[in-house]
Amino acid sequence: MLLLSVTGKVIINRIKYGVKSGPKTFFDTIGDRAINDDFDLTFKIITEKI
């Protein structure tokens, strides 16, 4: 018996949490621009009666 189902999406800016891209030795001119600052976190929470 399903009691509750919740879905959601959060957009997180990696810079605000100090997340940086990999080593800059391979991409000297690109640096942190190699990946987007924002990423999506999608989730689904389901609770069931046990």
C-alpha cells in the first residue's frame, strides 16, 4: 500500500559549495569553464506501509 510519493528537482550552483573541475594541467586555458556552474538534482521519495 503506497502512502506517499514525492518528486522534485533542485538546481544547484556548484561554485557556492566550492566544487571545482578536475586538474587544470590538461585544460590550461579552459579551467573551470569546462563544466557548467549549475546542475540539476532530481529526486523521488516513496514511502510505503510496512
